[in-house]
Amino acid sequence: MATPTGDPVGDAAGEAVQTSIMAVRLALAIADAVRRQQQRKQDAEEELPPAEQAVNETAAEVKTLVPPDISAALMTGADWPQMAQQLAGLRRAGVDLGEFLPRVGEIAVTVRDAVAANTARVAEEGTREWERMLRETLPAGPVREAILSSPTWPDIAATMARLDERGADVRSILASAHDEGVGVDTAVARVLAADAAPATSRDAMLSYGPLTTGLDIPKDLDLGNRARALRQLAISPAENERYGRWIREAMPGREREADLLLSARQWPLVAARMAHMESNDVPVREHLNRLMQDTSWEQGPKPQLGSRLVQAANDALRRPLGDAAASRVTVNTAAARAQSATLDPTKHQAAKGTTPAEAGVTPHRQQAGPAPTRGKTR
């Protein structure tokens, strides 16, 4: 925070500039997190250069490419050497600072002007759930995953809180910083000879359908790594624990079955559905009560019980509370075989007379479930 001088106008301007420096710090922290994530995927993460060397490498460009009042405040701050290291690390990873710095400068100017024009402190709710804001503001992908998995995430969240307290539009800053993060991800990937965008993973392809309708699923979803899958879907450990507790409470006396559901490979997708509903003010726990109201999931081979529980939980969550229809879906096995990509072509004609319902519809994108309203679970 700027030291008061007794001049209200000057103090307000200084405070606005100092707040804009926070926005620069946030943008650099996000860009550095993305760089590290991209290099880590290729086992090529590089350490930052020494502070003194980094300052010498970047000072001239910062003075030239960033507005004078912001660059002056930036370079006299106690954390300037650290930010210079981040800038030097980005350049060595393939980021063009001649393009990057002016855009970061635009973010800083926007924040500076917004704070300077803010005549009254915006009323705040108190404690913000910054991770939820991040999920609601940024699309799933490498930038959001890099932020949430970065060891500097607590510092990033604290910076977001301070910006918000000073009247800055944090969502707008995040959106702008996200665009820069995408550029950093692409630049670093290009240097590492990696694809600019991740290929669609097998888990993502197999998950398309009722389990993911209406959800924001990353193309490189990895359900084989539970911790990473939860991060990709922006489910915090605390949220995952809470959703697991709700499952157990909805299935009293059925601890074994609840554990099978929670240990299922596709559990992160069920948790993502619950998080989506919770953020849209849909009573998740009331929906989960259906798991014991209709236990048709008990019927079938025991080895597939976990999979049936995942389907039953997803069905219970997606159906409106007023819908009393049975949760079991009647499967037309002949039609399913007819559409199977692995079916022997000579056997196609045997099932030709049976047509599956809604043939030709892409489940993940076109069979949308009911749209819940946003908010908290009661």
C-alpha cells in the first residue's frame, strides 16, 4: 500500500498505481505457473535465472513497454527482482516479451483507472471462495489447471482478495490474464515441440454422454490419476470430501456400496456434477436420496456394481425432483450391438430392424439435461 502524503488526490493516484502492480503480479504469477506446468509435462522445467541477471535482462524492456508510472512503481517494489526472474524465465521458454509486456501493461492500466475512479469501496460479502470464482470465470484447460495445481496458488488467491477489496474487477482481470496464459502455454509448447492444444484423451472420449452433459470437461481428462482428475475438474479436496460424505449420508447402512461408488474410476465426474449443481443452487442432497428410494442398481453382475452405482447417482442428480420416472434405463441390446464399432460387419444386418432411440444424436452436446439455477446448496 502506498504511504499517505497528505495530498488526497496524490494518495488516491498512488494507491491506484500500487493496485495496478498487484494486477501485474497476478498476471505474471499465472503466466509463470503455466510455463512451469507446460515444461513439467515434458520433463523440461527450467529454474529461474539469478535475480540480478534477470533484472539486467528485463529492465530496459519493462521501461519501454509498460506505462511510465506503472513501470517506475514496479521496478522500485521489493518484489521486482522476483518478477524480473519470472519475465526472464518466460522469455527463455519462448515467450515474446515485446508482445507480452504491452498486454500486461493494458491490464495494469485498466486496473489503475478503475481504482482511481472508484469513489467508494465496493460492499463485499466477507470471505470469498476464490477457487469457485476461478472455476466460474475460467474455462477448463491448461491455464486453470496450472493455477490450481501451482504451489503459489495461495498467494494468487490472496492477491485476488486484495484486488477485490480495492475495487478492482477481479473477474475481468482473470479473463484477461487467462488469455495471456493461453498465449504462454502455446509459446512454451511450441518451443518444446508439443501440440499447442492437448489431444482428446481416451477418458474424455469415453466420458462423452449422460455423465458429462452440461459439464465443462477438459480434452485431456485423466481419470486414471484421481488427484489430477479432480484438479482438472476444479474440485478441491474439501469439496471432494464433502461430496463423499453426502453420498454416505444418502446411503445409510450401505457403507460398502457407498465406498464402491466413491472409489469408481468415474467418481470425479459425479463430483463435478454435484459441484455444478451446488453452484447453481440445486439441492444436491435431496437428489441423492433417490439412491435408496430406487435400488435397481443392485440388480446385475457384482463386478459391475460400481459402474451401475455411478450411472444411478448421475441419473438421480440429473432428473428433476418432480420427475418420478424410474431411474433404470431400458437398454435395447440389439440396437446397441448394431451400433457397436467392434461388431463384425457380417452381423450388422441381424440387428438392422431395431433402431435405437434418438439415433445419430451426440449425447455429450445435444442431449442436454435440465438447466439448474446458480447458487449454493441448502
